[in-house]
Amino acid sequence: MRFDCSFESGNIGKVQALNEFEFDVSVRPDTNNPHYRVWYYFSVNQVHKGQRAIFHIINGSKTKSLYRIGMTPIVRSTSRPKWDRIPQKQVYYYKSPRLKKNYVLSFAFQFDKEEDTYYFAYCYPYTFTFLQKFLAHVDAQKFNFFHRELLCRTVQQRRVDLLTITSPSPLTPTWDRKKTVFITARVHAGETPASFLCHGFLTFLLSDHPAARVLRAHCAFKVVPMLNPDGVFLGNYRCSSMGYDLNRNWLNPSAWAHAPIKFTRDEILRLNSQEDTELDFFMDIHAHSTCTNAFMFVNSSCNLQGSSIEETARHAMIYPRMLGATDKTFSVPSSRFCREPSKLGTGRRALGEVLHVAPHCSAMEVSMYCWQDAKQRLIPYTEEQYLELGKNIAVTFIDFYKLGSLLAPAPQAMSTGDTGRDDDGETKEQPTLRTKRSTKRNKSSN
């Protein structure tokens, strides 16, 4: 049996065979930061048909984990490329007497094809290369409402993209200027669902759906889809290649060590200083390793004039309540107005409360495992549900900005295979949601 993680976003540390059937697998800590050992993504091949194995993930850094409520690793193979969850009856999360009562994740698996390579992961991977291929495909369509530019490069010289999505056509007389919405995602490398949400958000805004056309006509969307491409590429869970948690450095970022944060912050401040730009909404998209559902942390850039903190909090909760009415996996009760001192260096707090860049600043969180239905049953998220939630994040801005009256009476459902038109009426092919994600690591780029 051969273990490997030498592919993009792959990560394990040491593997030790206990016997013919059992293997201790350690997680390599984040680059230059030994505190985070959560993300794993590795392959196994050179197996026999019918061979059984037990894998023990022995050194995870989080004891409070969704494994306690039923989360399991995901698996795919070369002949079955769709990710599936390993059945709960084959997975155990427990304090191991053998390992000084440290928590261990053990799962049993039976291989069924000798020629296959099997991949195991903490959550659905979404790589830097996949994002670049997607953006290149969108670029090739030459939409007149889409612009891609290089915001900066990371320490390891990877692109950080800034996307602008807005119609070039002038506004109606009832709107003096467009609302600007700024979206960021994937500041923490292992929070892969954040990229699926951002992907669904982008795909919808680029579509020919009537709601997307109205949003492009009345809003300007600025999107930085991957704030930590080095960490993503290296298979880190939280940190950059330098070992920094980038989401604690928004107050005073370094142009070298925290380049994506520094240049994103500068762009936001530039937009906020322009008289012809109304920067109204900032959202940073994350995934959560201990909670269920999707939810939001919200705050306003300042208290509403003459209003109490409670009234300001209710105002900040308007968008979450609207999203809760649109998406069944989003939990309004789990969302809250949050001013924890420890979070002051995050994008939401720094931009909202210190720099006052927009009336609405928020962090979107989605579980890395499941959501709860009306009967409190735990429903594991699929890749498709993450994409759907991303789409609904965009759709909710129709209600938030009171644009529903501008929609056609019966909008057609969006299909990922549809063709659309740009905002001057020219027919364009729509970007697809899926391309091959497994890409061998280019060692020269390290």
C-alpha cells in the first residue's frame, strides 16, 4: 500500500504501519505554524481487491469537532470521481488509551479495485488551479460586464485576483449611483466550502437569469475569490505560507507578509474615498469546523444615528433574515451581532468598526459538515448545496436592495449548461461549475 500527498492541496505528515491492516496517519501542521493540524487530503494506491484497512488520524489539533455529531471523511477514486462520505458505522472519534487519551479519528475502508487510486479528505477540495481555470474560462467569454485584474501576488508569487461584475449600461433615473458590494473568500486555506459558496455566487451573477441582470444593472460587485492561495496550494488549514492567520491582520497588514490583505484593504479604502462610489456592503466568506448550518456574524460600521445598540443590531440582521427566507440551510437564530474583542483584527471588525468603510460588514459562515432541517435532523452538505447557497447569497440582494419590482413576472430557472447574453445582448457561453480539480503540485512554484 502506497500513501501520497504530493499533489495540490494534499496534506499528511508521517504514516506508520501498526500491522498489516492498521495505519497511524499524522497531519502535517500548517507551514511555519505548528498549532493547526486539521486539514488532510491524501491518496492510497497499490492495493488489492477486497483489501481492508483501518486508518487512524492521530494528531488533530481540535478536540471540539463535528466528528462528535457524525461527520466522516470523504472519499473518491479514479473510477468514481464524485466525493462520497464514508458511512458513519465505519468511523469512530474517541480518546485513545494507546495515545495518552488524545482524540483519534479512526475509519475503516475496503478497497474494491486494484487499479484505482483512492483519495481521502477532510472536506471537499477546491484548489487554486481549479479557480484559475474557472476564471480563465470566464475571461474567454469576453462578457462586457466582467473584468478580471491582478490585485497582487503572494510571497510564493501566486495570483490574487480582483473581479468586477457590473453592467456598463447607465442606471435608471431613480438610482443616482450603484451600490457597491465587496466579497472576499478563502482567507483560511482549509475552509474549502467558502470557495464553493463564492463559486456559486459568481456563476449566478454571470448568468442570464433575470435577477442576475437586474443586480448587474443596479450594483457593482467586487470579488476577491481567494485571499490565501499559498496556503490553499500547500494544503494548510488556516495559515499562509509564512505561518500567519491572515484574518487577524486587517488592522495593520504588511505589504510583504500579508500582501493579499494589504492590497484588498487598500482597494476597499480607495473605493470608500471615491465620491462617485457607494460602498454599501462587505462580506467575508468562511467555513466553520465546529458548528452546523450556515449563519452570519454581523456588525454595522457605526451605530445608526439616535439608535441604541439593540436597534443597530436589528438593522444589521436585515440581510441574514432575508437570506434565511431564501435558503433552507441558513439559520437566522445562529446569526448574531458580534463585537468580541478577540475578533478585532478580522476583516469584518476592522473594516466595519475601525475603518468604517461600509454600513454593512459581515462574515458568512457555513458548516464544513451539515445543516439541520425543521425536525432537527442533520443533513450533510453536498458540493451542489454549497453552490446553491452561494447562488442564494446573490439572489438575496434583490430583496435587500428592493429590486424585486424590476424582475420579469416569471423568471426562468438557471441551468449550468445554458447559454446567456451579455448586457448588450450578445450571446455568450456560460461558465461551467465543474472541471477536473486534481492537479499535480508544480514543485518549481514552491
